[in-house]
Amino acid sequence: MSALLAGVALVLAGTGALGTMLGLQMAVHGYSAWLAGLVMSAYFLGIVLGTFAGQRTIARVGHIRAFAALAATLAAATLAHPFLMGAAPWAALRLLEGYCLAGLFMCTESWLNERSDNAVRGTVFAVYQIVVYLAQGAGQVVLNLPDASGGYLAYAIASILISLAVVPVALMRVAAPDPPALVRFGFRRLYAISPLGIAGAFSSGLLLGAIYGLGPYFARQVGLDLGGTTAFMGMVIVGGLALQWPIGRLSDRFDRRAVLCWLCFAIAVVGLAAAVLGGLGRPWLMALAPLLGGVTFTLYPLSVSHANDFIAPSDLVPMSGGLLVAYGVGAMAGPTGAAAVMAGFGPEGLFLFCSAVGVLTAAFGRWRMTVRAAVPNEEQGAFQPVPSTTPVAAGLDPRVPPVQPTFDFEADPQRS
């Protein structure tokens, strides 16, 4: 499946560069923080909509044609940004880009699911996770290339990378899988099973939506040049990958809710430190960036693992759909909420927002610990990093039976 992973890596390198470029451009052109937040929120709305609609697109035309059509549309939307300047057209383009990316994730993940048996499922899952993070981080390098075109080059290269993603996928000789089947699972039922899992996923969306959406905007506002901004975002993403397993293994040894609460407390501390020290110069930001990424990017998989402790393996994939919707709603609200704080406290308000989210989530988790008894450590499932892409990715979890369901939030919450 190296050709498929190469394709998704090219897509993510291009979209990673695009997200940072847009944040920089909005800061350069004098967009207010709240307007930049609204533009970036549209992207996460597109992700949520694409997650619901992607399965129908794949079922209609098949994986290869769906991948090619979505990648071509994404590449065209990327290249349209410098020609359609303004908050409204950029928000519309970001909505379309999020929609396309969600569909591309579903194509990739359902394909990986079909080609992975239980003997290699965990390895494929780990490799896919590494590809997702490293490709997003590597995409930041595109913005540091010499550019005499006034900013058009970065958009062109991002579009080229996304376009080239079609080549290895279209030339694959492996048969495409069948589209995922539909399994009903009520959203209210999921909340009843794991309120803290839902709260953690929502908070993760708030945090990552704010950081992805307004991190480049913040960096530009505090005086970082282009190289400094891309280095900051790259280190945030790499830090998010580096701390997945250490924190996950810690949660396997102790009460997972306690680890989640301490993680949220760490988010609050790192966010406060970034707000206080971030304006003192590049060295402080570069030192804090990996820590910020490490503690914030780990919250979602830890929330998923906590929810998994209360649910049957056969329901893990549809359950992940509910958690992803909670994440997506948070990601839509994150840039706007952080922008409101930035409007009152300046650029550092981004990290004050992150700190406040950490405090509130830790408080909710501590309260939940007084309401429900802990799952014994020996009965907790093993931590498994999960990318916040689509529910189809959860099928790569080695604990999941080899089926590929999606989800339906209108189901009767009393059904099992």
C-alpha cells in the first residue's frame, strides 16, 4: 500500500502548506483575528460535512474515481486563493477544501482497512499515523522556498503536490475495496456511555482548530518571519507525534481519567507559559512549540481510548464517528472562540484560550471521577493513537473486528 500512502502524503503536504500560508496572508493583509477565525472555521465545517457525504460519493463512483475527483477539486480550490482575494471567497474555498479532504481520508482509510488483516493491522495503523503527521509538518518547508512572484509560488506548489497525489493512486494495480457499510449508532447513547470521552473530543477540537487555524496568524502578529512561522507550526505538529506513545502508555498504567485530567492541566500550564513568554522572542516559542503540540494533539486519542474502555469492540468504529463529530464541532468553534479572546488580549490570547479549555476540561474530568467508579487497570484497553480524520480510520485499530461501518446519529439511543 505504499502507493496509496504516498498519495495521501502528497495531499497532506500540500494542505499543510496551504493552511499556514492562509494564516500568514490574513495577518499580512490586516484581517482582524475574528475574521481570520471565521475563515478557518469554514474548513472544519467542510470536514464534518465531507465525513457525512464521503461514503455516498465513494459508493457512487468507486474509490479511485472518487480519490481523483476530490484531489482535482482540492488542487483547483488551492490554486484559486490568490485570484479570489477576500474573506468570503476564502471561507467558501476552505469549506470546499475541508469537504474534499474528508472524502480523500475516507477513500484512503477504507482502502487500508480492506488490505490489512489482523496480523498487520496495527503496523499499518502506526505507519498511517506517522505519514499523516510528518506530511503535514513537511509541508511547511514549501513556504520557505525563494519566491519572486509575491506569494503565488506557494499556492502553485501546494496545488501541484495535491495534483500529483492522483498519480500513484491511479496507477495502483490493487483492486479497490467495497464502500463501507452503514451501521446505526445513536449520538445520545454515546454520550451516556462516556460523557468525558465526548467532552475530551470536543475540547481537542477547540484546541486544534484554534492552533491550526490561528497559529500562523499569531506567529506573524508577534513578529516571526516566514521561516520562523513555518518552523513554529512544524515543531507543533512533530511534537504532537512525539508524545503520543509516552502519554498513551502512562494512561495504560493508571486511571485513564486521571491521566486525561493531568494532561488537561498540562495544557493549561503550557498555554499560560506560551501566553506569557511567547512574545519574548523566537527562542521561547520554539522551545514551547513541541510541548504545546504534544499535550494538545494527545487529548483526542486519549479521549477515544477512555471511551473505548466502556464499549464493545464491535462498536468502536461507529463510536469513533460520534467522537469525530464532537471533535469537528469543537474545531469549528475553536478558531472563532480563540479569535474573540485574541481581540481582547492581543495575539497571546490564542494561548489563553487554550489554557482556559484545559482548565475547564480538567474540572469536568475531575467531577466525572466523583460520579463513576474507575475501570480497573487490568480491564482498560490498550492505548491506540487515533488520527482525527474520519471514523473509517478506527477500523485499522487492531482491537476492531475486520468490518468497515460508518455511523448514524439518528438511531434510537436504546438500541444496542
